[in-house]
Amino acid sequence: MKSILVLLALVLPVFASADTDKKAMMDTHMKEWMKAATPGEEHKTLATLAGSWKYTSKWWNDPTAKPSESTGTSTNKMVMGGRWLQAEAKGKAMGQPFTGMGLTGFDNVKKNFETMWIDSMGTGMAKGTGTWDATTKTITETGSFSDPTEKTMTKNYRAITKIMDKNNYTYEMFATGSDGKEYKMMEMTYKRN
């Protein structure tokens, strides 16, 4: 019996120490998760785009073609506790009724913006990642979307969101044409309602 008590006296502090180490590790992990989940300056930048907007769009199917123009509205709001900017657009595109929805956020872990977009002109999703340039007030992103005219069924793009002031911003999308050269595919000009 005495040997069991001696063994317990030696082993119990080891288990207590292991529990303390485990708790400390869990506390550290929780602090890291909380830090990663806390909206920061980039999220405040996205919040400047919240509100009601009117937009004018231009679409180029071909770099040498005249653009198709249309207008619409976009309602932007911050969701998920100020972590994501959700955009909902309505209007016309290429002569057809158009609705679209997108999310843009900043990933505190990866240190980049992440975007996704879906709309009534397709069944695929555009996804991209980007960086912020405070000097030019631009988010430059690269990504891809489904394209049935491409052999790979995917088209890569580059896009620039430029915040001019609290009432105006633009979005330009560029892609590579059949000649291998980049061309402007889309231009959206937003004015606050």
C-alpha cells in the first residue's frame, strides 16, 4: 500500500503539470483565434463601401468590340459582425435582367482580401484574392471564374477596386484575350445614392 501511495505522489504532479500545460496551450490557441477573428483596418476600409449605390457598367466581349453598357443598383452592407462586405446588385447586363451577389473580406491570417461572386449570368462562382494599396486606395485582386468558351473551362482575371472618395468607387476587370494579351473586360462606376 505504501508503494502505491509513493507512486501516486510521484505521478499526480506530472498529470497536474500536463493539465496545466494543456490549458495554457488552449488559452494561447484561443487568443490567436480571437485575434484572427477581430475586424481590423482593412475591414474598416470595406465598411466605407456599405450603402446604396447606382452603377454604370461597360462589358467587352472582345478587345476590339464596342462595349455593351447598362445601369443598375447595388446594396452593400457589412455582415458577420463587420467581417465581410456583402453586395447585392440588380440591373441589366448585355440586354438581360441581371442579379448578382458577392462577398469581400480580409483574412487576418493570410493577410489578403478574399472575394467571391455569383450572378444570374452563370452557374459558376468567381473567386479571387487581393491586396490593399493605401496610397492609391485600391484593392488589386487576381482570381478565376467559369468560362464555357475556354478549353480549361476557367478564365483567369485581374481586377482593381479603386475608392475615389466616400461617394464614388470603380471596379475594373481584365482578362487575357485569344491573342494572349490582357484587355479590359468590364468597368463598373459606382455613385452613392
